[in-house]
Amino acid sequence: MAVKYNGVRESRPNRFNDGFGSGKELAEKFKGGCLKRADRSFSQGLQCQEINGMQAVVSIEDSVLIAHAPQGCTGCVSMMADGYKVGQIHRHVEHVKNPRIFVTNLDQKSVVFGGEQRLRDTVKKAVERYNPKLVFIFTSCASGIIGDDIDAISESLRSEYPDQVIVPIHCEGFKSKVCASGFDATFQAINKYILKGEKADKQNNLVNLFAPTTISYRDQLEMERMLGLLGLEVNYVPFYSNYEKIKRIPAAAASTAICKVFADEFMLELEQDYGIPFSHTVMPIGLRNTDKWFMGIAKLVGKEEEAQKIIDAEHKRIEPLVDEIRSKLEGKRIFICGGTGRSFAAAALVSDFGMELVGLQTPTYDADAQIDIEYLNERQKDYVVDIANMEPFEQANLLRKLKPDCFLGVPTSAHKLGIPTTHVLDGKRPTLGYDGLIYLGNKMIDQLSNPGFNRNLAAHTKLPYKDSWYEQDAFKFITANV
Ligand code: SF4
């Protein structure tokens, strides 16, 4: 019998979450099977999987999220609240809400005597206040270490609150250094406690489109428009969805995801449990990737010819605009940092604009990344790859040495070093599909011609690094090197 995936990304073979090398070096080593797992003897900060788990469901209507954790574990909630509220405004929601997030506030006493009562009290408060359909309970390092049995507690809460679906999610931060494991933990719980293996009547033109929170509303509309051109109805989940849309997942004829990492494991599970085939290609950023992503889903539903016609028409419309952008960006040296799917997709995008990639930070390296890096290696000179979940100090060091003209992605340090910076993860602006590529290109031109904000920020900010750090090897803390 096949062993079921345990939700920890590192448990998959050939997945690397620490390391470095040049693009060509990494691709060669991975191909030859001699890329080794590494570690860091010093780490400045990792994104925790609990946050990814919470982010995956934060915008589901009629839900509350309960972190069974000390208060600090919900420190990133302000970021989620910002994205969630902007998302509602873009969707013309009249009364904009905060996300409904509770924390049980585990303290020293709970660590000694157990946190069960705090969890029960919090669920009671959440149900009394909001009467939600869904109650998501997230574990943390603390609740995991003291061994609070959230499955058993949830089971007994189900008889107390029969109108609520209680969904315990095992996402203790210490279980995985890859924050995307939090997506897997959440989807596994959704499958177990909401979908429950129940089969649904199939709808032939229905497609599940899995989207993370960092997708803007304009991007959602663009993806729905493109799939609509193939006559497909989109079940857009879990971002801004609801209980009914989640229950509809098994009725779909096929699944695809906007992000390459977000739901890849879940789509595999849906294929195994409900017979839903899925397309797993790339993130639709840039010309080549948008074509590939679109054709991937078209193949699944047998509409390749129609898709090719649409791609040709879109290219005719978009290519003159890409040429115009290329004339302004060609040769500019760029550094990219993002999630695994997005960083590689963005690197393909800058290749459309004739830009020179000098460095790339990605949280993981695996077989998917290998496909992307081989594509990049054919188009780019060699460049530095830092396999890092955050690690702003390495970004600062690399940027000081590489001196790129601009930066695209998550600027943990770049914006404070005076480098013109464009974000691709803020979920507020278009990034995806054919129109997103033009928006992003123009945004980079804008940043390059108006660098005042970053220059002023650099002039008035002091980063915590000494000159001696910038002189050292950025990867000196990576042990058991690639
Ligand atoms: S769950 Fe653990 S790793 Fe995550 S924020 Fe809390 S203490 Fe940190």
C-alpha cells in the first residue's frame, strides 16, 4: 500500500530547502543526482508554516480561525488583515471586515497544566460572537510540545457545537522548515473534515482553480476570463470562497492552481481520492509561462486547438507592448526573490524583457525548480541562487556585492539599500496572465525612472549589518554545502 504523504515538504525526496550555487551549477548537480541537503549554522528568521496555513483560509466566508498558540505566533496577522481588507475593497464589499482570528494565548501556566480549557473557552467565545459555519483550529510549537490533543478536543467540541464544522490543523512550526508545508496541513484537514471522501455528481465544465491570498482581484478576473474562453466554469478556492464552494471541489472535472507550490500536494490527493485530474505546470507570469499554464488546463479538458487560437490572438495583441517594454528594460540587471513558483516564473518574465538575471532567492529547490532553471539557463548568463526561506541578511550581502539595477519580489533588505524595488507578492496589483505581464513591465520601468522613494529610504534607514559582514561570503553559515 502506498504511504500517505505526511504533510511535511522535506519528506519528499529531492526537495532542498537550504543551499546555494550558480544557476548552472545547481542544475547540473540536481540532474546528476549529486545535490546534497544542507543546513544553516545561523538563521535570521524563517516564515513559519502556521502562517501559511492560516493565510490559506483567512478569507473564507463564515469561518473563524483559532491559533492554539502563544500570542506571538499570530504576529503576521497584521499582514493578513491588510491583504484581506484590500481584497474586500477591490471586490466592492460594502462593510469591510477584519479577519476573524482568535489566539488562545498559551502562557507558562498552560505549558505546565495544559491548554485544553483555554481552547474550549476560545471556541465558545468564537461561536457565540460569530456563529460561524467553519472553525479552523491551528496548532503551534507550544501546543505541539505540551501535547494538547486537538483531534480529541475537536471531536468532543463537535457534539457541543453541532452546527459548526470543526477543523483541526496540525501545523506546528518545528515540524517543517518549508513554510509551504502549512498549505498541505490545511488542505489535508479540509479533505478530512469538510470533504470527507464524499463523492459528488460531476460537472463536465467545472474546474477547481486553487489560489493563494497573494493573488489580486484583477488577476482572479483575468484567470477566470481566460478559462471562460475555453467554456469552463471556475470554482475559485479557497481564497474569498465559502463552505459551499469548498464542498463543490469533488464535483469538478479537473483542477489547476495559480501557484505552482500552493496546492500541488492537494491536487494529487484530489486525484487519488476523487479521481480529479490536474494540471501542474507553472505560474502564469510572463508570456511563456502564461501559454504553458493555459495549455496545461486546455489539454486536460481536450481543448488544445481552441487554446492555441486564443494564445495566438493574445500574442498578437501583447507582443508589440512587450517590445516597447523591452526597449526600456533590456540589459538591466535584476535580482529576484519570491516563493518557489513565483521567483522562477518572474525570472522567465524578465527574460521576455531582455533583462539580465544576476541573483535569485527561492525557498526550495526541487524537480519543478529544475525544469524552470533549465529554461532560464538557456536564456541567461550564469547567476547566483540562494535557497533560503527569508534570511534577509543573505539578501543584503548579495545585493551589496551584485549591485543590481533593480529588484523584483520580496524585498527583505533591497528597498532599504536604495535599489528600485517592485513587489510581486502583495496581492493588490495585477501580475498574472497576458495583461499582468504588461502591468509588471511598466511598473518596473516606473520604479527605475523614479528611484526617489528607495533612495530616501536608504538615506534614512540603518540596516543592522557592519561593513565586515558585507565583505564576508554571503553563504558562510550554510553547512554541508551543495
Ligand atoms: S508555531 Fe512555532 S515557529 Fe511558528 S510562530 Fe509559533 S513558535 Fe514560531
